[in-house]
Amino acid sequence: MHQTFDAALEINLLHANQEGADHNREHFDRWGITCLNVMSSPGAGKTVLLERTLAALSKEFKIAVIEGDMTTELDAERLRKYDVPVIAINTGRSCHLDSKMVAGGIHQLAHQYNPSQLDLILVENVGNLVCPAEFEVGEHAKVALLSVTEGEDKPLKYPVMFQEADCLLIAKVDLAPYLEIDLERIEANVRQINPHVTIIPISAKTGEGLEAWLAWVQSQVRAKRSLALNH
Amino acid sequence: MHQTFDAALEINLLHANQEGADHNREHFDRWGITCLNVMSSPGAGKTVLLERTLAALSKEFKIAVIEGDMTTELDAERLRKYDVPVIAINTGRSCHLDSKMVAGGIHQLAHQYNPSQLDLILVENVGNLVCPAEFEVGEHAKVALLSVTEGEDKPLKYPVMFQEADCLLIAKVDLAPYLEIDLERIEANVRQINPHVTIIPISAKTGEGLEAWLAWVQSQVRAKRSLALNH
């Protein structure tokens, strides 16, 4: 995150954000909604992953998307084609979504839909491998993408994102033959930072790994639903 | 940058950073040094660009590198092989270099070398397409890289970096045949944000565009040297 020349201020900032995130999560839990926070560098393939996910799962689950971008609704427009509610949040100069922005998105959603009928909210964060990892928005799990084009060393150089991730997708594996890159080395570097994370190599182009990703999402949603039914 | 829930604080933060940047730049000007701030998303190819630049120009110019990374000295070690002074700055949780960190780097350099004998300082920023664009470090020009793998829409979605850039390198163009991507569309999107920026498509792998990049760097350094000689 930004150094503010004031450690107390940074702690307050993160503390206020965390309170907001916990509040958002309480809402989600009451409504039986699973919330996933999808993060990566710009252009690693978050939006196309969401396209594939909506195409595959929007019959089985009632899904909404909260789409964070500094400017434009380009990504939101791509996802609206899948006939699900998409709330676009423009962060302006801010480099990540925070819990307050997402609370605003939830309120917008709740004006248009009965939130207790939703199963899954996918949050697409601003493209940034650093800051979004420090600002929870109320998610139940963090999904991070690392494109093979970004290089093997990124888990070591940007450790916070990889420490925080519950599911790590190694994206664009179809490009691996054209790069001097070792997929096993990437996995080993991720495991060095986060030994127990779920790692799934995927390609939105060839479809590789999508089944495993969709199964992971389904397991998250079903676990939350059965928990909500038992309350 | 991060929203701090306090506009006045953000202005103070940027203001304090700008004062530090102006101070660094005064030092550089006095010493006749050109400083370039090299920025991009993680994995767009900053370090390999610096490797090629040091290999080509370190005979002609006396060059030093200030290497910013959240953690590790992996990149600094790669660049030390070129037998130039490399100062590694670990930013910890911070998502960008600021002028105070770079001032620390300059002081470290000045302990080991006579700075007035340097021609060029290359600053490699933390991999982040958002925040570094807002924090000047004292550079005379900003260089931004966009890898073709990041997609055509990034200039529109992350406009601050593209507004601020003096030179924009479209990197990894050797991968373009394997992507559904239109290089002219990328250029048009960059020009929409910044009509007068110098755009150079490059590939560190095939060498495409490197000559144009090196000529751009040479022109920056020579202009600064002739200015310093006339004072």
C-alpha cells in the first residue's frame, strides 16, 4: 500500500476498511451469498475468466458481479452480455476496491434485486498485484491470477498477494510454449509463499483447467448454501 | 493511489512527495545526470529492457540503477552482472517508489561513487500500472511499458500512467502472433489518452525496436549533458 509517512494513519485506514469488510460479510452470510474477490495484474485475464464462469454457472447459480475499474465500463459491458446483474464501480485514482466502495455496490444491487435470492457475488478488483491484497471487501475467499507471461519470480517479488490467495490460477498456459518459462517453477515459488493454496493452471483459450476452476467455485457456493440452510 | 478517506491528507502526501522529487531533480541537474523512471505492470519486461540497455550503452555512458522491489534483490542481482552500480530499494508493503526512498538511494550511491561522473540513472519502479505514475521521484522523463499480453484496452482503463508517460514501449511484440490483438488498436488507444507520447514497439527476444529505444535514451542523455556544459 502507499506509505503515508504515518504508521498510525495506515493502521487506522486498514482498520476502518476491515470493519467495513466484516460488515459486508455479515450481510452476505445472512443472505447465504458466497463472495469471491478476484485479483491480478492488469491483463492477466480476470474478465475473460468471469465470462467463462458466467457462461458455465449462471444457470445453476444466481450470480451478480461487482466490477471495479479506475475508469470506463468496458469490462462491465462485456459481462452484462451474460444476463446477470453487473454493478460497475469506477475507483477514479484509487488503485484498489475498498470495503466502502463494495458496500455502495451492494446497496445498488439491493435496489434492483432481492439479495437473498443471490448465490454468488464475483468481485473483479482493479488490475494491481499489490494493493488489492491488503484491502478486504467482505469476500469469503480470494482468487488471484498470475499470467505465465508475467514470469516465474512474481510470487517471490509480490508476496502479499500470494500469501493472501485461497485459490491461485496460473493463467494463459497456452502461451507457455512461446516463453522461456517453467510452470513447475512457478508452482514451487507460489508454494514457498503459501504452501496450502489451491493452484489451478488455466487457459481461457483452450479451456484447460476451467473444469477444475468451476468445480472449486461450485464447492465454495454449495458449502455456503448448506451452512445457510442449517441456520 | 489509495483513498485515505481524507482529501486534504492525500494532497499533503502528494505535495510532500513532489517537494522531495524536485529536490532530487535539482541534485541530478547540478550533476548533469539524466534520470529515467521506468514503470509498468509486473512482468511487462522492465528488467530485461534494463539489461539490454546496460549491455548497449554502459560503454558510452556511466550508468547507475536504482532498483525498486517490494522484497528480494532478484532484479538487482540480474543487473549487477553488467558491472554498473545498482542500489536495491525494498519497499516492503509499499506499492511504488516515492521521492524519499529514491533520495535514500542517491545518498547510498554518493557514498560509493562521485555522482558528478554519472550520466544516467535508471530507476526501475515497483511493478504496478497504477500508483507509481502519481509519485514523481525526480526523473526527467517517465518511461512506461505495456506488454501486448495485457490487452488493447489498458490505456483506456488505466489512463494516469499513459497520460504521464513521455515514452511508451509496447513490449513483447514477438508474442503478438499468438494473441488476438491489434497493435494499431493499442497505439490508437494510447494516442487517445496522450497524443504526443513517443511510442516504440519492442521485443527483447528478437531485438525489434531496441535500436529506436536506445536512440531515444541517447538523445535524452546528450540533451542533458549539453545543457550542463552550457552552465
